Amino acid sequence: MIESLKECGAPGFLVILFASAALVVSVVAAAVGFSGRRKVGSVLAGCALFVTGLTGLTGFGGTLLGHSQVQRAVETAGLTKADKARLLHQGGIEARTCSRLGAGAMALPFLIGCVAGGVALFTKGKEGESTNDGPVVPLVLLGAASAFTGLLASGGLGAARVAGADYEPLVWSLMSRSEQVVAASGAGVGEACESLEGALVGDADPATRACGARIELDLAAVSDLPKASEICIRDRVALMGKSAPSDRKPLAKATRCSATFAVLPPSSKASLEPQVHAFE
């Protein structure tokens, strides 16, 4: 709870305030309703349900506010795509906490408020009760509508998937390393490509690794990987051209069996494969 309040910020404290008020009023409404005072009970139940709805809507609003702040933060100049993706992912998780806090905090007052409203609306009044002493139906219905709206809003946003939530840690690493390859120049390209190759191979033993084997992950999220892999293979082809004739065949074989070569987009592979084979 404390951690959720820290992540949610000011809206989180409003959620707790509204939830506490709703809980107190709903308990009083239920007690009054069971005592037979249906009119007062219905008024209190309607108010309790309305404030319960505010609890959920406050959590919902806190999430929207959090998303807005994260979007502004990632517009900062100098951030790479990988940095932006990480910020959006982490910020989305923290922002979603507000909706989850709202949905969780409103659960108990919502249930008690519904019971109080049901007692006020559907129990028989005392004998001789006048029409003016009957329940205020519109107020209960308005409160119920508010509560259901808050529950659906906060519950729906709280359960929503955050961008990058299914990314493996290696995917985040590959994003960064692919960007390094694309941004590198001169001698730095080879070093960046070695780092990328190591990430693509993973923990596989070089002695037993099959030709072209790579980590079994969906790499579609790594948007710079196709371009980075092409840069790396072109760099290797250029290196083969500068190498001694006796070194070219091993380099070509290593290049063709590399994980970087395996992730080349089809168009780049069709263009580069003949160049690699020419050195074998």
C-alpha cells in the first residue's frame, strides 16, 4: 500500500481519502437501512456509492495524469529509442498503479454501499410508513451509476497491458546494442557488432552451437536490429576483403554461421549472401 501511494503520488492520497469517506458513509447507511429508516438509508447509500465512484475515477485520472507526465519526459532531447521504450514501460507500470489502487480501495465500500442501497430499496417499510418516508430511488441509482463507472474505469485501466510488458531483459539489451551499432563509426563498428553478436547468441556454448543459432525470442520489437545486422555483415565482408587469402575462408564461414547473419532481413540476406560465399 505504501509503495503504491508513492508511485501514484497525490491522486493516491485522494483515493484513500475518498475510499475512507465512502466506507464510513456506507456502513452508516447499512446500519440506518437495517433499522428501518429507508429514506435516510437510501440517501446515505446513494452518497456512499457516489463517493465510491469518485474513488475509482480518481485512480483512473491518476493513471492518465501519469501517462501524460511520462510522455512529456520521453520527449527530452538526447534520449535513444531504447531509453524512451524503457521510460515508457516503467512509467506505464507506475501510472497503472493508480488505477489498481482505486479499484482495490473502492471494493469494500462498493459492496457495503450496494447492500445498503438494496436494503433501502427492497425491504418492506414499517407499517403505517408514509410515502414521504420511502427511499429516494433516483439518488441510489445515481450513486450506483457513479460506482459502476468508477469500477469499470479504474479496473479496466488497471488491467490494461503496459507497452513492453512482455519484453525479455535480453530484448531491452538488444535494443541498446542495436542502437550502438547504428550510431558507431570507423573502428567502433566492429566492437559494437561483437557486442550485438554476443547478445544474439546468448548463453550457447560456441563449441556446440549450431550454425546460425540464436536466442529464441521474438525480436520484432528491436526496430534497429535489421539495420544493425546489415551494417555488421557489411563490415565483416569489408574485413574479409582486407584479410590475407588464408584467413578469408574461416572468416566467411564464421560470418555465414553467425547469429547476426541469421537475423538479416530477407532482402539484405539475398544481397549479402553471395558476397560472403565468394570468400569461402
